Amino acid sequence: MTRIVVTGTDTGIGKTIFSAALTGALKASYWKPVQAGLVEETDSELVARLSGQPALPEAYRLKMPASPHLAAEAEGVEISPISLLMPQVDGSLVIEGAGGLMVPLNRRVLYLDVMAGWGLPVVLCARTALGTINHSLLSLQALRNVGCDVLGVAFIGEPEPEVEETIAQMGHTRRLGRLPMLDDLTPEALQAAFAENFELSDFGGNI
């Protein structure tokens, strides 16, 4: 049984799409503890549709698309880390964070604090576009500062071999692979792209 946390260097970089690919490949359950923004298809709904795997109920479903602490305050609630204890499921589990590592859950607790408490291996998703070296190295350092076990970096976007190599080398981590941007985002295309660009054994799964 594999338990993995997927996080990213920023919001909107494609980590939910990567999470869907990983969830499908591992035949895992998916959990997004905090969903901020309910107007469009939620991340849980998207992952379930693209992976064909079950998505667990979110601990918090907040209407406003904003930082979790702001979205919660807008509804008069405070996110409690106690509510974000890792759920017990049969089989593997992929947990996806919100935004980047330093996103506040309330005025005292960052998402990074909760990830450290889970004690699970972490995959860092990073885009390949300009600025990714700085964001990726800072994120890797932050994860290690709280004792997280970093499996490696999953890149998303167009190929940038020198940039990807720099992050892996200077971040002292593995380049797990690169998920290209897919024009035809179907479950079949996503799983084929994951199988072509990643080794499932790097995530604790069986090929």
C-alpha cells in the first residue's frame, strides 16, 4: 500500500492533472483535504473522472477560490489541523495539497506543517517555465527543513532538459519524469502519457 503526498511549487501548475495520472496508475484512492472554490469542477471530481478511481470527501469544501485560510474566514470557519488527519483506506492513497507549501490553512498553521505531521513521502510538481528553478529549490529546501522525505520532482510542461537537470542536481533530488501538456485531456491520453514518461516503481507501485 503506497501513501504519497503531491504538492507543487505554486498554484495552477498542473499538479491536479499529475495527481490524476498517479492515482490512476497506482489504482489508488485520492484525497484533497481542503477544496477552495466550488464554482467549476472540483479537483476531486476532476481526478475521479480522469483516473477512474474513488475520491474521498474533502474535509473542507469552501466556496471562495482563494487561499484556504481566507476562503474559510469568508464563511466564518477556521480550518483545524485535527480535521486533516490522514484517512484510513484500503489500498494506496494519493493526497494532494492546495497551492504551494507555504499556503496558510489558518492564521497559525501552514500546509507544510500538516504535511510534516503526515510523515509521508512527497512528490514536488514543478512547471518547466521561466522561474521554476528558484521556486523548485526553495520548495525542496522547505520540505527538507521540516523532515519530509522527498521522492523527487515531477515536471509539467514543455521539455527544458538543462533546467530540469539543474533542479535535480542542485536540489539533491531525483527527476521523476515530465508530464507534457495534453491537447486532448482524456483518461486514456493521460494514462498513456504517464506510462511513457514515468516509472511507476519510483512511486512504490508495480509496473
